[in-house]
Amino acid sequence: MNFQQLRSVRETVRQGFNLTAVADTLHTSQPGVSRQIKELEDELGVSLFRRSGRRFLGLTPPGEVALPIIERLLLEAANLKRVGDEFAACDAGTLAVAATHTQARYALPTAVRDFRDQHTQVALHLQQGSPRQIAEWVLKGQADLGVATEALADYPDLVTLPCYRWTHVVVVPPEHPLAQAQARGEALTLQALARHPLVTYEPGYTGRSHIDEAFQRAGLRFEVVLSAMDADVIKTYVDLGIGVGVVASVAIDDARDRHLVAIDAGHLFALNTTRVAVKRGAYLRSYVLDFIQTFAPTLTPEVVLAAMDSPPGTVIDL
């Protein structure tokens, strides 16, 4: 039994039983993948995969039982490598951070700058994607940690910790009726907002679910004429008069957005919590813990490590 055999099994499941994709990912040949799996099955004395000719169709019952064990073995092998790296070069290496566009653009820059000042030998790799992509990257070890508002807490194999809470704001041009109503001291209401076409986030991004839920609870119909992943894109189309923008409060820059009027909508939509996620059971190098605390000062190494010992599915709140 060897790690290449274990990787072949794990990657076959990850790639939907497509051996060509597995071979590409592992930088080997398709016959090589098949041979590695067959050798492991011969050693174990059971078939791990259901087959039709040369095609793999799915896991057998023994395969279903073996897969979590294989995942743990490969995780511990990666942890062992990180332990060696930690003591061989205690403050050098690579840190992969996965984040949504909003977090990468507005929330992370100061933390990245401060972290780089203290860890000059750590190369930072910033990956941007959807919350679900971020979760998958962390689970697969393609990112050391993830930062997002939605979806992360839905994965029991992730440890997620709250970083900060934020609300939404409505953005409109100065001549817009909502801006004029604010100038008269009138409070923003869902009813007033529903009378205008909206430009906001894609479903699954940056608290979009709380926006939809608020209108639905009030029994109001609303129209989203344009949705996007990035607040800067939303603000661009608001500036063009496409509709009323609803964006994260952290995405408002008073200097850059002085051509728009921002109206607080914290009383209309539920609070949102941005979380940082790490893979349960992973060994976190000291500079990974330092980055987390730099981004969210309340998340000390002691707090993070204690959370790593919590039962799967535990949701930690502020």
C-alpha cells in the first residue's frame, strides 16, 4: 500500500469516476491510475469501485467505508509534511487564502498588508471564487483557509469561526427619489425599495439570501434586473441608472463612491456574519494562525485551536 494508490482512489471519486481527468490531475496515465487502484484492491482483498468493462461507475460498499479512511490518511500525511516545514523553516512558505470578491477587495487588504510586514518570507496566494468553491478548495487542501459570508457553516468538515458582522446599504445616484427622500429625513422602507428595480448580488453571495428573505416575509414582490458577484460591478451599473443597488456596507468607500448616495439598510435586512474556515483535522502552521488573528483579532491561536477540537457540525457564533 502506498500514497499514490490512495491518491488514485480519492481523485477518482473527486473527478466523478472519470479516469482521464484523474490521470491529468495526478500527472500520470489512465492505465497507471487503473493499475494503482487494482493493486490496492488486490492487497485489501475487496473491490472499491463498481465497474462496467473499463468504466468506473461508483463506489462499492467496501469502497464507501474505505474512502473516509483514505481521506484521513492523506490528510495526516499532509499534516506530517507541514510539521516538517514548520520546524525546518518556521516562518517561510506559502499561504493560500480563498475569498469572495467582496472580502478580497474590501475586507482583506489591510490584513494582507499587516501580515506581509511581519512575515516577509511567506508568499501569499489569493484565490477568488464563490462561497461553495471556497469551501471545496479548503476541503481539498487547495487553500489553507477560506473567508466568506455564506455557505461555509454548511460543511461539517470545516471549522468556521465568526470574524465580524455587517449590514447592507442601498446605493443610488444623488438625483434618485430614494436619495431625495433621505435628504428630507424619511426612513427607507422595504415598500419604497420594492418600487424600484434592484441591482445586487448573485444568489449565494454576500448576504443575498437575507435580502430575498426580507421581501418574502413582507409579502412584497421585487425585481432584480441585474445581479453580480462584485460590489464594484453593482455600483457601476447603479451609476448608469440601471437600478437601485444593494451592497455590503464594507463595500462603500466614501472617497471612491462620492458620486453615489449610500442609505443605511441595516433595519431592513438581517445581519450578516463573515467567517473564516479551515479544514477540520488539518495542521495549521503558525503563520496561518497569525494571519487569522491579523484579520480577526479576537481569533487568537488558542481560540482557533480550541474550535478545531469541537465536534463536527458545531457552529460558533459571535
